[in-house]
Amino acid sequence: MSRHQESSRDGKASGRGSNNLRSKSNARGNAPIKRKTGASADKAASAAKGSSQKNKDKDGIRLNKYISNSGVCSRREADMYIATGQVSVNGEIINEMGYKVKLDDDVRFDGTRINPEPKAYVLLNKPKGFSVTTSNEKGMTVMDLVAPATKSRIQPVGRLGRNATGLILFTNDEKLMQKLTNSKAGLPRLFHIELDKNLKAEDLEKISKGLSVDGKKIFVEDISYVNGSPKKEIGLKLRNVGSSVIRTIFEHLEYQVVRVDCVTVASLTKKDLPRGKYKHLSQQEINNLMML
């Protein structure tokens, strides 16, 4: 066997009359697959997982998981409650196993709306010029101010006028929300009010005893002059969730309301809370609200 033939067993000669062999080419289909390692592999896996999670969120989550995340019961128990017709979605009883819902659906367990998001309780010291609404069509709203506070979908408890200032509470706790907006129990709030002129003593007495406006009786918790201030500055305590009743009261007695500031909400105060800032309630503050 010639030397050239022996060489050809292992590879093609690199050139005319040469015994040097060309190495195997990795061009085109012969190129080895490069595998991602280390940080690049972790990054790729994280991106894939994030994309998958977005698709899941877009399609919704299983109803039993939604119920379990709300803290009502385990997933297995949730399946049992679904099967027995104790769960509704947007007003319709759902018995289907594996049914998927979205976070903004109205899901109710035994008639009570549930929420899989973490409970959040936020207190804002509202400045002027912000509407107390969740609508995006009302210009600047208090929701813009508390947006960084939590990812949970909190809502304001009660109302303050756009030009009113002071404390307003936000939460996504449906049970507490219902309790604080109940017309009988309500949420006690203390307002510092400035009028265009001094409030007569007899008018203060009328408000204290309850006014009849357009055939409807309006009661207040308490009313008094503000110590050390002119008699056009009044302290008024209400349990009504809306503040529009304040203007109704004083305009009925021919006074104009110049300024409204909510200084306390139940036992919550503005201490260490500058105008335009918010804070998360402590567990003790939450417990105090629960006991109202």
C-alpha cells in the first residue's frame, strides 16, 4: 500500500505532494452546538419562565388556585366548594373543574367577594387638586399618589372633594370596606372646616341637634368651635362616608365653606404624615379599624 493510500484513510491530503492532513471542517452542518452556560443560561431560562407566566396571566388562573390564594381554604377544599355550587364568577355559579378566571373578575365564595391579592391598608394625606376616584378620566386622582404603595388594587374608603385636603384610607379588604361604608356603623371622621363668616351659636346648636334638609334628617357625631381660632373655624365629626354633606349642612344655613380638611379617620391621625404622602398601617392600627 502506498504512503498516499495510508494517509487517505485518516483524511484528505492538504495539498499536492504533501503528507499533511486537513483537519475536519466544522463549517455549516458540521458545526458543534454551542450550549449556554452560567449567567447566560440562567438569564435565558428566566426570560422563558417570565414569558410563560405572562401567557398564564393573560389566559387567567384556575378558579381553585384563585380561591386558595385568597386564604379561604386549600385548593382541594376549593374543588369541593366549586362542585357544591358555593362559588360564583361575575354572578354565575361555576361547577366546572379547571375553570379559569382573571384578577378583575368578581369571584364570590358563599356570597362574599374574595380577592387573591395580599391585603393592603394605606393612609394618604391628600393635597388639593386631586379627585377621589378610581377613574382614569378625571385628571389627577388620589390613585396617582398611592400607586407606588402597593401592587394590590386598593380603593378609597369614603370621599373628599377635589379641593378638600386631609386623610383618606385605601384598602382592598372587602370585608373591612363593607364594614366602614355601612350606613349605620360608618367610618368616623373629624373635619376642620373654615367658613366665610363666624358660625352663630344658635346655628351650631341646630346642627348639633340634627338638621332637616329637603325632608331628610342629617345628624352629626359632634360639632364645636376650634379652640384658639375665630368662630368661623369649626370641628365637625361625621360617620357619613361622603364629605358632600358638609356643604349641604352649611349652605342650608347660608354659610359658604372655604376650606375642608380631614384631620382624623377613626383613631388614625396626620402625625408624621406630610401633605401628599402616604403610609402603610401598622398591625395595631388595622386591628383598631377591625374593632369599630
